[in-house]
Amino acid sequence: MTDAGRGGGGSAGEVATRDLLVDLVRIDSTSGSPGEADALLLVAEVLRRECGETGVVSIGYGPDGTPDAVVVVPSTRPETPAPLLLFSAHIDVVPVEDPSAWSHDPFGAHIASGRLFGRGSSDMKSGLAAALVAVVELLREGRPVALAVSTGEEVGCRGAASVAELLRGHPIGAVIVPESTANEVVLGHRGALWLRVTTSGRAAHGSTPGLGVNAIEKAAAVIGRVSELPLLWHPQLGCESMNVGTIAGGSVPNIVPDRCVLDIDHRVIDDEGARLTDWWMSQPEVSAVDTVLDLAPVWTSVDDPWVRGLGAPVSERPASYFTDASVLVRTLPAGTPVVVWGPGDPAVVHTVDESVDLRAVEAARLHYVRVGRAWTGADGPA
């Protein structure tokens, strides 16, 4: 990262960011793959090398002993530590289904016409690279900032719990999630409540269905009533939603199925999941409801003083996706401002030929340095 010549022209920070982004995109860090941990450990190595004595780097581990989070905080810990400005990013990417459909190697980090192509270039290795280089610079200046990097965000914020644990005891004053927002400040997103809904029946021979109870038909009856779900509306986050993502039932055509399972994706605007769980459980056909994922919604007021001082366009729309902030907000003091703000291009996230404008990446880095220098810690923005 300190080799300003490797990436060609540009400022030292710009070159360091571009070089780091190239290195990160060249690692296939698909969620759950060995490369996910490899990329995370590269981040830890870079932070240790570049921060030196100015930052303390910690690694978190999942239940299987695999690294799933990295956090760097200031090495100086006064008796009354100042609240930190936290940058929270993830290292994993979604799968590449058909590499032959790409114009370039999806893990080649090809640069053309000012854009870098590759899986994860927009979501969200560009935001991570910009934040990491900015945080290193800010820590060297003695600023109260921190960086957290997780695995498994794309599959339900798996590593965010380790991030929260590594940050225990470090007061957080504000959070920037450098996700793909085209450098607009986005003030939040809905939470996610994923439910596994089971209907039970009685097996019988397919030639005598009247002797059995068809669990698939019971599931269909419940799906027919989803318009009755108590979905809420929020003036900024919009309407809650429901999607039946998968249906699994039966084994062969000539057996009446005795079990059917629905996977339901609710995007929610409050943190009271019992309201929806209770509705599903109250349906006469349903025998069980299990919570698979429970993530909180995130919202910060446009009138928050720190948000007003960010000096960047503020989007009128929430993000459509969830982020690790859904886990972190449950550990933060009420009213802690959280924004989603990164250089990635939302239009190409998860697509073939995913790419990012390198000018946007450099703009993000400069934003982060500027905002980090304005962060006084004790009082928030200067």
C-alpha cells in the first residue's frame, strides 16, 4: 500500500486505494468459500503493516474457528476514550454463476476507461478499500476512528456478531457503511425477518388422496391469505414487504405430502418481529414457525447535526438492501447516527460485468478523510 509507484499516476492515497482494490478483487471471496477468509486476512495484514503503532488490529472467529471479522481501533486508550467514528464494511461477494458471460475475468480486476471490472468491485470492495486507506491515514494523525470488516454479510450478516464483540468496550459515536450508493448519503434501510413456515398433513397413497391430508394444499391456502398480513408503513423507509422465496414439499407424485416448508422474506420497518411471527402461527394450517434471520431496520434523521455536516448529497430514498448496521444498531446507544455511503454503483451490483468508476472511489476516500478529520470524538463533528 505504501508503494505509490505500483499503480501509476495519481496521489499516494489514490494509488494505494486502487492497488488495494485490485488485490482484493483478485481474491474470490464468495460467501462461504476459503477465499473469504483469505481476503479478510489480507485486510488484517495490510492494517497491521500500515497502521504500525497507531492502531490495534483484532481478528474475530466464527463457531467453526474460521476468521470472520477484523477490527482496527486507535492504539491510544485514554481513561475516558472518545467515541469513535466507525467504518463498517464486508469482504464477501455473491457467486459468479457463469464466468463465460463476463467480458473480463470476474476476478481479474481489469481496468478500462476509468472503471475497474470484477465481482465485488462495487459491492463493496471499492468502499472497503477507500475506507481502509482513509482510516490508516486518520489513525496516523491520531484521529478517533475505527474500521470493521466482516464476512458473510451477503448471506445474513454472519460475521457482524464478531464485529460487535470485537468493538465491545469501544464507544461508537457514528457509523459509515461504505456500501454502493454512488457516493450519496443514504440514511437507512429496512430490516429483514426471514421465517420458515411449516404445514403438516398426513401421508397416503396418491391414488387415494382422500385418505390423507395434503400439506402442500394447506400451504397454498395460507399463501392465499398473505394480503391479510399486518404490514406497516414508515414515512422514510416505506412499506414492509413479504416474499415467498422457496417452497419445499412432497417427494414423489404418488404420495400425499405430509409436510411443506415455506421460506418467507419480510423486509420490516420496526424491530418487533413477533407481530409477523404471530400472524403466521395463528393460521390454522401452520404447525411451526422458525426464525431464520432477524435484522433490525436502520434509520437516521436528515436533521441529525452530524449528517448535516457530511457535505455530500443526501438521498431521499432508503437503501433497498440490508447491511451489517442491522446487527450493530442493537449494540449502539439510541440515536447513534448511521449512514450508508460508498462509491459503488448500485446499478451494477450483483450483475455480470460488475464494475466501479475509479474516480468515485477516490472521491469516497477524500470524503472519508475529510469527515474523519472533522470528527472530534468528544463532541462529534467539529
